[in-house]
Amino acid sequence: DAMVIQNPRYQVTQFGKPVTLSCSQTLNHNVMYWYQQKSSQAPKLLFHYYDKDFNNEADTPDNFQSRRPNTSFCFLDIRSPGLGDAAMYLCATSTAGEQPYNEQFFGPGTRLTVL
Amino acid sequence: SQKIEQNSEALNIQEGKTATLTCNYTNYSPAYLQWYRQDPGRGPVFLLLIRENEKEKRKERLKVTFDTTLKQSLFHITASQPADSATYLCALPGYSSASKIIFGSGTRLSIRP
């Protein structure tokens, strides 16, 4: 089945130690998104790629960066994780631009713990 | 900026009853609105989309209404079941980009047997 895959599902890192979260998709969608979600809060968009074009949200900290080496893969790099970065990180895809209504397909998420 | 409001209090109802969740928004006239379901520890799953020129949309036991005058959407689950227990999120297109959506914080629904 076509899907969005996130690895790992659970990630533990130490304060200040760089960490990379991975997302891959078999849907061949042109747009990929990274969201941060904290408990009982809305998913907060960090950035998205429209094809190869990177779009950063204005309030996304510089500590967060992303790479999309090809259509299928997207990575979230947290350069120096702080305790406040502990959250669920969600990857999503869509065909925005090919369809106007932007239904998004989410992966299962990676739960990040910062010690 | 856009603001999306969903009832932050959990909604607890008896199995078999109709659950009604509310999504209000301000400072925007969206072309569409979406509803997602999110189970604990999982990513959201798309349920329904309703366009601005549609008053109502149905899918099996789900019904969504969209009142652009009131700036409100209602999400109904009829004949509710314990398996419907989850958090339900509404989402609107991003004001500055058609490729983004902005989520509300969701309403947690619990259906008791």
C-alpha cells in the first residue's frame, strides 16, 4: 500500500546533541511537510517542500532544518535540541498544485524525547 | 492572522447518540475546510473536505456543514460508537499559500458504551 513512513517511531536524544528524523513516501506526491505537535495542541507547520522549493515558516527556529534529496525522502535535522523541542514530529505529503484542495497524508510520527 | 477555534474541552457522549463538534474561524474566507481524525500517538487521517459553495457533505455516518456567514463548520457523527473515540481536527487552507493548511487544536471525543 502507498504510504508515508517515518523512522524511527521513537527517538531519544541528549540536550544539545544533533538528531535527524526521516520520512519517506511511496505516494509520489510533490509536496512534503514537517509538523511539530505537542500534547493537546494543533500540529504546527515547520516547513514544507513544494517539489524542490523549500518553504520555511516565519516562526520556525533556526535550530530546525530540512533536506529533501529526492521526491521520496525528506529529513528533519534538529541541530541542538532543547528540552522544549520534545514533541511528536509528523511528516505529511500532498499533491497540492495538482489538486487544489490539499488533502494531506500523514505518517505515524516520531516521538522525540530530549534528556 | 487566521485563527481557528475548536472546543478544547473533551466531549463525552453515550454510544448511539449523535456527536457534534464545532470549528470556528476568524480573519479569513477559506475556499474549503477539512476534518481529520487523530488517534493517540498517531498522525492525523483525512476524513472530509467541504468547499465554500457546499452547505453540507456526507460520508457514511459523518456529516459536515459549512456556514461561511457564521464562519463555522459543524462535524456530526451519527449513531456514534466507542471506536469513534479520537481527537478531531479541523483545518483551513493557509492564507499565504495554497499548499499549506492550518490546523485547529482539536476536540477530543469519547464515546462511552
